[in-house]
Amino acid sequence: MSYSRGPQKGGRNKYYQRRKICRFCVDSELEINYKNPKALKQFITERGKIIPRRITGTCAKHQRKLGLAIKQARQIALLPFVGKAMH
């Protein structure tokens, strides 16, 4: 008895995903700094987690700097460690 998984998809994806570009590489005036929590808030979720680079589109170099800046801002209470409660 053979089990079928349904119709096989051949070829390419149905949707074209545009390549994300690092906004820090494009605009050299943008600076990653722990003293600027407004800019860093764009890279954390409402729960307080750091958004991964596959979603934000930042390059590896800037994602490392971003993570470090967020962690520094958390230590001196410019950013929260956790977000708001869900209930």
C-alpha cells in the first residue's frame, strides 16, 4: 500500500520574495547606538524579543551590533526585558 501526499508541486515558488537589504549598509548615517531606544524598538517585538535578521533584513555584522545595543539598553533600563502581559 502506498501513501500519497497529494499532488506534488514541481517548479518554483508561487510567490516571489524580494531580497531584503540592510538599512544600515544602505544609509551610512544611521547609527546603532544603545542610547537611542526609539530606533532600537523597531527591532524588538511587543514581547521584548529581538527580531531575527531573516525577518528584518539586516546583515550579520549589523545584527550583531544591534543585539549588543539592545542588550546594553536593557541593562540601563532604556528598553524592557519583557513586554506587556498577555492577559
